[in-house]
Amino acid sequence: MAYQRPEFKEQYENYIGGEWVAPIDGKYFDNTSPVDAGFIARIPQSNAKDIDLAVEKAWEAAATFNKTSSAERSMLMFRIADRIEENIEKLSMVETCDNGKGMRETLGADLPLVIDQFRYFGGCIRTESGSVTNIDSDTVSMEVHEPLGVVAQIIPWNFPLLMAAWKIAPALATGNCIVIKPAEQTPVSLLVLMEIIGDLLPPGSLNVVNGFGVECGKPLASHPNVKKVAFTGETSTGRLIMQYAAENIIPATTELGGKSPNIFFESIMDEDDEFLDKAIEGFVLFALNQGQVCTCPSRALIQESIYDKFMEKCLARVEAITRGDPYELSTMMSAQASNDQYEKIMSYIDIGKQEGAEVLTGGSAYKNEQYPNGYYIEPTVFKGHNKMRIFQEEIFGPVLAVTTFKDEDEALEIANDTQFGLGSGLWSRDVHQVHKVSSGIQAGRVWVNCYHVYPAGASFGGYKNSGIGRENHAMMLNGYRHTKNVLISYNKNKLGFF
Amino acid sequence: MPVERVSVTQAASEVIDRLRDEHGELMFHLSGGCCDGSSPMCYPAGEFRLGGRDLYLGDIHGCGFYMHADQFEYYKNSHTIVDVVEGRGASFSLEIPLGLRFLIRTHIFSDEELADVRPVVAAN
């Protein structure tokens, strides 16, 4: 089934205080689609003045929204989810146009996960509670939750709506007001979402300001009146965000990427069954979202004893990846998100070749005849060793680096020989091996006999240089609120010191 | 003269000149990780707080070029060329409002070059 490029307005505005507000200095930039490099819409090129306005409006809203009941906030989450579900096809087409990822993924994964995220946090906030302890017979300690007030969020371009949902849902659920900045490569899908859900939200509770990082993101991240900053992106900006947070003495949560190992043990080849078929797909999942995933399984570690037979099947599956129109549901791989990302990936394919890695398949750009101006790259598999740069740097493209290992110890040594620790995968029919290896991997997520599944309720975050904090789980509620301890004495007698 | 670890193209030098006119002295820090990872980030000098594990690799067109030690572990054998392309990277790098993005191109050192390559030093 084929969808098509959706209709957009010529120009969008910022969404501040429940209204569409033009950028104060009147500047806009052109947003283009990576599918065909064509114009989508003009987007506000905002600056510190617009951020100041959004933060001010957010605090005005916070006076009441911070105090709403959990029942109201829970219902808000459910209503947002329902409204998105009613518009899932439109939002999927918008996301495909804005980001370049295929409808196969936006309609099949991104948007269903967005909906699930809001429903999950709608459930969490209604069912959880603080705690009360009897410290002694006369003393009661209450741990009470309160929202932080107004929080800042900066989201990436690889899953524009889903990463927005991961940040918006726990913040709204806990009663915070938000100023959020989408990535400048993919600004329009969140604006279309606000057209769809804006009327459900108390004005000022969710404010969207667009613009470039240095002009708009930095004033937001360093603003003296935001009480927390949440960021997903790379390490230099992550460090700047934490630096600004330190200057303002506020918390920051960061998710900064990975170089995730995907480990295939020999037992997967013991039978030629549906599980082996699943493992082969697990190998090919490096191509999901054109490899632009923080947890892209971009290092495949394969046990020596099965390397030849397993790789033969895997490469055949990679070469069966269908290309073509991103709006067509059968198209498996679509466009990279931007020209500069395309250039960077091509430069890493060049580095892999220069380092002496062997190209097993792909290794070049893909000519999409329907969209000759879009940014398309062949799924590429290199064989090499773990000290190569293509094994150590997150390329953020459809580029897989494959190596072999002898035994469990060597698999773990290679898996953990990375500056990152976000995702990882292991495939085995041996339950004891699964336990040993999943315990030994230094990463915030270990997928066992699966990969790239992101159900709400399964925490997500990094070890090592992959950042700080856990999203996609109720534990992020505490990332958006204070805990106030109310300590009550029922004893009429003084302490006795004075 | 030792072999340099970093260099810059003419096109990128011209962009640096434009940015320096507007923002004053500049610095570069190579990012890692997702989205715009492995990209040269251009900031006003001193904007990015260099830490005890950042390394100084050399100057490009009058700007210090820095990288975290964890990342340099895999750049020991690489000559890094800072170039510029049209595009719109995210991040707080200064060139992005111009519709341009710095990016790195790489030359893997030969054994002879490696024997004479500039030593890296702590950033601070």
C-alpha cells in the first residue's frame, strides 16, 4: 500500500501559551524533506527572546498546572494518546516526509510507540503514590512528590515524535510545564502534532520553540528559570548541557548514544527453525531507521564456529532489503535524515575502506530513481576488528561492522571494549550462557534473543559515555519532580537540648 | 616539522573567518555518540569547558582542536581534515545558522607519517 507526501502549511509558528506565535525577530528557515530534498515549510528561527517568552508563559501556566490532580493528568495522557491514534496515518506521513524514514516504520513502530508512551505514563501517574513510614511510635515520615515547575527539553532528529513523547509524557504526567525544542532538521512533525493535540492541553503547559542550537537551544538549556534540562544527542552538546545545568544548579538527564554490540553464539545454528530466522533478522536490524538509532546494533560479534554459514544467510537477508518509495509500506529502507548526515556516513564508509576493513556488501550510495535528490545509502557490512574506528564510533548510518570471537570471555571483552554502553544484544539457545553474558555486558539495555523492541515500561539509558538517566519507565517520573519529606512529630515533649 | 594530526580545507577556513568576525576567537571539540556525533563542534573560545581528559591535537586556521581521550584512543592513526558541507546539523556549533556543517574527512597515517606525528598534549 502506498501513502503520499502530506500537505503542509507554507509557514509554521512557535506554539507558546496555547497559541501560534510568530518569532519575535520575524526570522524563518526553510525545512526540507530528505526523501526528495524538496521544500516542506518555513519554520521559526527563534532566539533567546522567544525562549524567554516561552519560559514566562510556561511559569504562568505552572501556577495552576503544577497543582492539577493525578486523575486530571492521567486523563490528559489518555486523551492525547487517543487523538494521536485517530490521526496515526497523517502523523506517520508527516514524520516520513520530515525525517526520511519509511512509512513501514513510522506507521508500524514510531507512532504506535508514541501512543503507548502516553498511555503508559497515564497509567503510572494514576496508580503510584508516595510513601509513609513510622520512624518510631510518635514520628511519621511522608515522602511527597512535587513537580519541578518548568522544564526544558531538547530532542533529536532520528525519532522526532517518539523522542518528544519520551520526554513530554513523564514531564506532563508529573505536572510540569514544558518548553521543548525539536531538532532543526526535523521540526515540523511536532508542530503538526500540536495542531492535533493543542486543544487538549492547558495553555502554556507545553510550549514548542523552533530554531538552531546555538541561537535557540543554548538559551533554553542555560535559562535561569528552567528547573531541569533533558537532552538526547551527542557528547559535546551533552557536556555543554551539563555544564549549563551545573552553572544553574539544576539536574540534567542526557542520552548520548552508543556503539552497541550484537552477539551471536553458536547455538543459534543448532537448528534451522523460526528462531534462527529471528536471529538473522536481528543481525539485519542495523538497517532499521537507516541505522540512525542510538542503539543501532552496529557491531555484530559472531562466534567463529558458525561465522561462514551464519554470514551467508545474513548477507543474503541484507541484500534482500527492498528500496524505493519511502511512502510505500513494502519499502524496507528509506532516506538518511539530512545531507550532512549522508556526507558523514559516506566519510565513514571511506574510513572503513582506508582502515583495511573488508566490504562484504554495499559500500556506496544508493541511487533512488524516483527521488534522485534524496539522501540514500546502501546497507553496508564491513568485516574488521574492534580497534578500527568503524567499530568504535557511532556512524549513525546503515553501516555494520562485523568481527568474530572464540568464546564467552572474548565476546564480553570485545562487547565492553567501547566508550559507550547504551544497547546490546545477545542471541543464544543456552539459558546459562544468556545469564552469564547479560550480567557481564556494561550497557543499560541488553536485548536477549530480540533487538530493537522498545515497549514502554522497559527502562532505557546508558552506562559509561552514553549519558545519565533512564527514560521510557516510571522511574523517569522522579527525574521530573522533587521529593519533599514531611516529618511529623506526635510527641508533645521537647528534644531537651535547650 | 612534525606531521600534523589536524588540518582544514580552504572552504572550511573561509567559514571559520566568517564566524570569527562575528563571534571572536573560536575553538573546536570533536563530538562522539549519537545524532551529530563524530562532528567537529565550533564554539566561541572558552565556551566549552575543557576537562582533564580532553586532549589538544593542534590548531586549525588559528583555532585549537580538542578531543576527549577516550575518543582519541581510536584517532591515533588518523589525520583529521575539517571540511564543510551544506546541511543542517543539530548541536550548538556556530556554523549551523549559515546552513553549513563542518564535518571531518580522514586520512589514515602511513607508517612513515606515524613515526613523525605531532604528539598530543593535555588540553589544559
